[in-house]
Amino acid sequence: MGYDAVVIGAGHNGLVAAAYLAQGGWKVGVLEGREVLGGCSSTEELWPGFRVSPAAYVISLFLPQIIDKLELRRHGLEILPRDPSSFTPLPDGRFLLLGHDGESNRESIAQFSERDADTYARYEAFLTNVAERLESLLLEPPPSLPPRLRETRTWWRYRRLLESLDSELPAIAELLTGAATPILTRWFESEPLRGALATDAIIGAFAAPSAPGTAYVLLHHVMGEAGGKRGVWGYVRGGMGTLAEALAGRCRELGVEIRTGARVARIETDPSGVTGVRLDSGETIATPRVASSIDAHHTYLQLVEPDRLPSAFLSQIRSLDYSSASAKINLALDALPDFETGSVPREIALRGTIHIAPNLEYIERAYDDAKYGHASQRPVLEITIPTTVDDTLAPPGKHLLSMFVQYVPYELADGEWTDARRDQLAKRCLNVIAEYAPNIRSIVRHTQVLTPIDLERIYGLKGGNIFQGAMHLHQLGPLRTPYRSPVDGLWLCGAATHPGGGVLGACGRNAALAMLKE
């Protein structure tokens, strides 16, 4: 059966694009190579009774406009806010606890620095102001480079935005292009606070906080309002896959046909443009338009005949930066880790993200190992325990622990990733956690380790890069891979396009609106 458009990939961006296209009156088919919906935003019962979100694990950036437009709450989407939002334990037993109450934050920070306690609210206000100004740019395709006459209005909006920033422009320019370390050291003097905030600048990146470009990622912890309030990162009840199920429910309601286990082998084209797609099974599906939510490398270098693409365009695709040094470890636990939480009940203190990064030097040394092709001896860990908020994910009394690990190189200097090396990485991370929660090794029931190699193999992420391409300035905005390809009828709608990675939905929405307009 022919379609007006076929979407490749049933991740959140692919499903958003399909829903918007269907709302526009098109007949749409979605083809997903795996048997599970959601792409990186999936939920899977890896072990009996444990519903794991193996890759993406928290939500905030997802656009409220999409939630409302697609009526996702009616289809089961429920976002559970986390408060406190951040717990940073220290080797001496103290800890930094940050949440949504300004006075509580001030008291927690003051144990390390009265100056920082007074400054933190101003820092948050500064980031919030910048985020609010920039978020409008997420809702439309960026203008082209070089500029085109038909995009005069878009460029004019960019100019007006710069004018509105005025005196703040130098500081904002540094935030968008500079390194996180000098910014954080200028704002704060206490190492625990610097370390906790610096993790926001490096997650998913192969860069130390002292590297240019890392400051931009600091914005992410105050962008997005999916949790009902700006900067509130939450858990999706039932796991991240519930977002995919809600999107799929709305898609089916709009007449979208979704097929799992349907891996695309080739995007069929002729000199006039797209004619259809061919599956691994040999089946061919006719369509004049394809929207691919997988990354640019796999779309253009594996699914399209090279002679259909201009050589200059192919050169640009081949030069994209996919460097990554992130791994994901998921654990099923028999109990909560016994972090020292003082007078705060442990099940409350551990609701937010647990940062194992006591200072900036710790992060820099972790990066030094990876720079030379070795997994960090003392890795930076960003840990969440969603079962402290969501009791649907594990049997009574049991817990899930999700661990994002920095830095773990895709390519090792002394061999390849093996099961033995995966086990070694897991043990190393558990040893680090045990310095703060001594019972951790005794309560682990099941373990899943996903290295960058595994993220590429399972989710089709080139280099294991969770953003479908590094989020540096030279790969953002007008410089990111465009929605429309040089092949008539072929589009990208995933994180490879503007505004980039994260569980955002804007890439799928913007691409679909551009397709409908054209």
C-alpha cells in the first residue's frame, strides 16, 4: 500500500513527525526496525518485574506545545516531577542537595560557601533568562547559510533577538561558545557546587568542562517545561517508553500505520526523487516522501545510493563529528543504596540525579583517561533511581538504578570492547559508588552495560553519540544537518537536525511542518 509519506524510525521524533503529518491530512506509515517502540526513549522488561528505560531516562525538554497539540496526556503520558532534583555526595560524608525551593538550596549551599549561597539564585535567573529568549528558536527551522532572500523574516527575528539581549550579549556569547569551567569558577568558589553543575556541561559529550562549547549544555538544566515548571526534570510514569506509547496511540488515532520489525534496507530513488523504501525482507513500499529520524550518517551513507547525492553534500556528511564517550549501566537492586543523607529520608534525597563528581579536577582527570583511549579509572557518574518516585517499575521493595557514565571511549587504545571489558567497567563504577554507598555491591541483582559500541549497534547511533552528532557550535542552528535533503522527497526529522539532541520532539515537529508547507 502506498503512503503520502513514510517515516523511518519510531523514536519520539519519528512518531511526532508522523502525527503532525497525519494531522495535516497525509496517509503516513512508520517503519521501526526493532520490535520495541521509542528508539532511545523505550521501556523494556529486561528482567522479570523490572521495567527499564535502557537509554534515555529523564524528561524535561519535550515541548509542551507538542504534548498539548497531540493530546498526549489523554493517551497516558504522565510526568512525575522530582524534588529534590540533585544529590551530590562527598567523600567526607557531607552532601549537596538542590531542589525547587530557593531557601532550601541556600541552606545546602551555605555549608560550603555563604557567598555561593547568595549567588546561586542569580546564576539560575541568568540561565533562565537566556533559555527563555532562545527557546523561541527551537520552534522553527533555522535560516540557511548563506542567507536566502525568502528567509528574510527569519533572519530579522534573529536580529531582533540579539537586540533584545543587548548588554548581556558578551556573557551570552560566552555561554553559547565558551567553556563551562571559567564560567562556573567565576560564579562560584565551592568545589562541590562547581562539580555538580559541571556534569550538566559534559553529559553525552567527548569533552572536558574546560573545553570550548561545553558551556552551552549548561542551559539544558533550565530549558524545557515538560515537568510543569521550567527546568524541572521528571520521570515518565511507567518509564520513557510510555511517551512513545502515548505518541503511537495518537498516531494510530489519526490513521498512521506503525510497523515494528520492519528494518529499511534502502531508500529507493530515481532521477526525479524518492519513489519508496525497500525492507530487509525484500518488500518494497511506494511513497514519494521519506522522513528519516535516524542519524545523517546512516540515512545518507547507508540507505541512499551515493550517486543520488552531490559530492559536496556527501563530504559534509562524512565530516560530521560523532565523537562520544558515554556509556549507560542499568541495575536491578534489592534495596536502596545506603548513601549518607543526614536528617533527610533516603528515599526522598535520592529522588533526583545523584552526581558522583566532587570537584572540577575529578572531571578533568576522568577526561584525561578517555583522551588517550581508556575508560576513566574514576568515572563521572550521573545516577538516577526512578523507583523512588514511580512504583510501577519494579517489584515491591526493589529498585532500578540508571547510571550514565563519563568517560567511556568508542575506540579503545588497547583492543576492542568485549564482555569481559563490560564487566570490568561495571565493577569499576560500582567500586566508585561503594565509596559513598558501601552496600551497593551486595544489593545488585541484575546488570546491563551499554558501551558506545552497544548504543550504536542497538539504537543506530553513529559512534554511540546520543545526540546524533556532537552539540558543538559548528553543528548547531543553521550549521546542523538540514531537514530537507538534496534528493527531492527525502527529509531528516531526528536529532541530527535543528535543534539537536535530547528528548525534545522539536526536530520531528519542525520537519513535519516544513514538509507540509512545501
